[in-house]
Amino acid sequence: MSEIEQFLAEHVALSRRYFLRATATSAAVMAGWPARLRAEEGIESPEARKGLDEAIARLEPYFTPQANFQDVSRGDPVPHTLSEEKKREVGLTRDTWRLQVTSDPDNPVPLRKTFSRADGTAFDFAALMQLAETRAVRFAKVMTCLNLGCPLGMGIWEGVPLRDVIWLTKPGDALRRVFYFGYHNDDPRQIFRSSLPIGRVLEDPFDLPPVILCYKLNGHWLSSERGGPVRILVPEAYGFKCVKWITDVVLTNLAGANDTYANENNDIDSPLKSFAATISAPRQWKAGESVPLTGYAQVGIGGLSKVQVWLQPEGEESPKGDPYFATAPWGDVEILPPPTQWGGELADEKLTSATQGFDESSGRPISWPMRLTKVHWATLLPAVPAGKYVLRCRAVDAKGNGQPMPRPFRKSGHAAIEQISVVVE
């Protein structure tokens, strides 16, 4: 099964709200299309509107239930597949979890207090919950793998800022970086490591949420498959920074990273990119028909100003000296507004100020699209003559950079422009 097919597997109804809006705005949306792709007949037909309505109704909920996240966990065996007895034995349940916070013995940081499993002082779940009474934070984030072309899931993540636990050790000013890793079968060869500069852990630049010790997803305890009982969650980062089954935090004087992904030739400091892809995109349709398209866009650190599509006749010469089609005749599509039902098995559909980025009184997003999340888009593709075409879509960030710019390199995260071959008969 392909990545996109996996992504589509769990689609259910999202909201009909966009369809009501689309009937009033479709003329403005279509005005952005190049003249050769516009067709007056059929765009506003009842059949076309019904097709768009049905395509939107098949979209997945905005937030993803825990069980529906795609999984790319490491381990042999993968830790979440262990028996409950074994999980209790190795500290992968809430009542047995212990976090060790220590100094790097080779590059030490003076600590007035350490949390160690060996001497029985490790930080436990009860202590975490005591901090949570006053320090818990919640925020929305899309979880994406650096090397995959589609998100793994979207949710509201809850936890305690990692800095609150680090400050309990009363570290000296030699501290420059935080190393951390999770349980991987007591086998050093399987340990999956990541790290952050201490400045990012202690402070939240550009209105980002804090790095957290995460214990809930969508209001429910974090499942073992999602990295429970506790994982690291870095809001702006790809999944490899959000290490599951966290067991150890090591405070070091080293300035450089020790990330597993650094040894796998990836850019370990690259934040989430903005990119778009299709969800429902027919590979074949009839000439003279308007075709409904839906898709999603990941809203990376650079934000999102628009999503665009381009239907290019096969064999037509592409813009010269323009490998990313920046000067191609792209047409804007409609970004769907916030849904009326959030999904994700949230215990409370109304999100409040307890969730960063949401208004306290209305429970609606303060801004839209929200950074570090995803949104959906939809449009009616105007009728075109019979022939073979290539359909592309792209995101444009808040500064006007069209995907895959400003960071086109795969090592810093997927952002390639999707290309679909279609036949119009």
C-alpha cells in the first residue's frame, strides 16, 4: 500500500461547512485560473457541486484518533508490542515509568540534584502529574516523518515543559545541550537518540509552544503505540526529535548533536516545511466535466498563504531555467475553514485557552491556518479538452515562497511537488 493510500485509508466525514461557502465563492476562486483552463459550462452545475460535496464529506477528521496514526516506530521488537508484563518490568506503564536526568560523565554539567534509577531517585509519573497541576500545556501539532511525503496524524498534545524538570536539577552554567533517548529493549545498538540546544528547551522563540514531556494526546493518556507513557514532543520538529518511551535525559557541555539521524545523513535541525498534496484526485475523467479535487497542506514553520494547482498538458514545454515551476500558471484553490467538529475522539469538542492557539470564549483558532498543523483544501477543476495531462499542487508559505522553496533539499524534510498523470477522454 502506498503512502497516499495509507493516508486515505481512515478518511471519514469532516464538515459540510465549506460546501455552503463554496457556492458563494466559486466564481472568485475560478477567476484565478489561467484562461486556457477555464470553462464556463458545468462549473456551477448541480452535478459538479454534488461531486465536490461528496469529496469533502470523505475527508478524514481534522484531529486523528490515536489508533489511526500511522506508525514508523523503531525497535526489534518494537517496544509497544511488548506484553503488559514486560512493559511493567521495563517501566513502560504509568505506575512503573521512571525518568533519569543526569549529567554527561564525559562532558559534565554541575548538578545539585540528579534523578537516577540506580539510587531510587528517578523522576516518576506521580511527580510529573504533580507538576502538571500547575504547569501543563496543550497545543495542536501535526506529526510527520522527515523522509515521508504525508503526515502520520494530527492531534492535541499535552504535557509538562521539559525545562521544568531540568530546573529541578539546579544545573550550572556549563549546560549547553540536552541529549535524550527512549527505551529500546536494553540493547545499546537499538537506542534512538535525539538532542536540542539548551536555549530551545529553556525558551520558546517566535511564539512556539514549549518542548514537553508529553503524556496525553487528544485528551487521553498517551497509548504505548504513540510513545506512552511519556515521550518528548518538540512542536516545530519532525518526528525523530519527538522520541517515544522517553527514559533518559542527559545534560551535557557538548555543543554538537548526538542524534541518530545525524548518522543517517539527515538535516537534524530542520523544522517542519510547508507542502501540499492531493487526497481525492481522479486519474481519468471525461472532457467537458468539472472535476472535484481535495487535498491537504502541512503548515510548516514558514506558515501558509495559499495552495495552488496546475494542470499541464503532457508534452507542453515547462518554463526554462525554472526547476521548481515558480513561473508556471498556477491557480489558487480554496483552503477549508476550521471544522465545526474536530474529531480525534476529543473528550471536549470545544477547545479553550487551555489549548495554545485557541480562543477562550469561542473555542475557535485565533489564526488560520495554524502553524505546525495541517489544513484541507478543495476545488472544482474546470473542464479541459481531451488529452493527457500532469496535475501538480503546491503550498505557498507566508512569505510567498512556493514549494519546495525555500528549502528544497530532501535531507531537511520532504517537500517535493506532487505530480499525477491524468487522462481526459
